[in-house]
Amino acid sequence: MAALLWTYAEQQTIKPISANQAQAYFNQLAEEVQVEDLQKLIGFRFYQDIIQNPATTANAALLDGGSYVGGDGVTYFYEGLKHVLAYFLFARYIKVSYKKDTYGGFVKKNFEESNQINKGSESDYHNDFRKIAFKYWEECECFIKNNSTDYPYYYSDPPTRSCWPGDNYNRSFCF
């Protein structure tokens, strides 16, 4: 298992999941988010660098967020990669939190006092939180571009990956 780039406590501060969920459940979802979502965004080599060296000055700045002065002399703020990851995790959590694997197959829990949201609403929530994650990612990407010498592995993979299916993701707006 790769080192996780954010903690359960940070998740709960940024975008909380149910406090009834075990730490192991968070760890499982966090690892899935890093491998599936983060690796697609930043490429394999940059992903390997950041999970193996999260405490370097450059990687810590990207993870934690902060501010920087752009090429136009304006100060910009960015929340950091931990926000991106927390929102990706929350989106994944929405998709899988009510599904339980049992000896008889997958089941969903029902309670008398509550109703499950319908499949369409679940999908809408999932997509909404992925969109928020991508907006935080745009902030991080601008920071990376402004500090490109600190991130030699960024864009080192072939540019065939897509950040959002069907989206014409615009990477040219940063200063």
C-alpha cells in the first residue's frame, strides 16, 4: 500500500464522511482515490514522486496549499492537493457507502426512519463533488505551472490522459 497523502482527521476537516465509518474504510477509499484519480491527473512518474516524497518542500507546498505570486505579479491562493483528494474521496464515498458485501452478495441497508436516495440523485451528488475536486485541482495546476522547476515530473507522461470524460479541460488559463 502506498503512503496516504492525507489523514482521516484532515478528511473530516475538509469534507467529512460519516464518523461511524472505521479508519480502515477511509484508508481503503483513500488508497483507491490516489491510485485511480490522482494518478490520472498527474501521471505515473509525478505520482510516484509525490507518494514517495510527500515531505519535500515542493510536494508539501502542493499538498497543503497556500499562496504564490503569479507571473502577472498577482498573489493567488490555492487550497492544495489534500482538498482535491478529500473531494474525490467524498465522491467515491457517495457511490459505495451504502453497499455492503455479504456472504449472499451485495446488499444495501434500509432503515425504517429513512429512505435511500435514488440512483439519479446519487449520481448527481457523485458528479457534483468530482466537479468541486476538479476546481480545486485547477488551482493546484496553476500553482504547479507557476513553480514548474520544482515539479520536473509533471506532464512527463504522454498527454493522452483525460481529466474528465467528455470535458474539454482547459489547461491554458493559469498565470
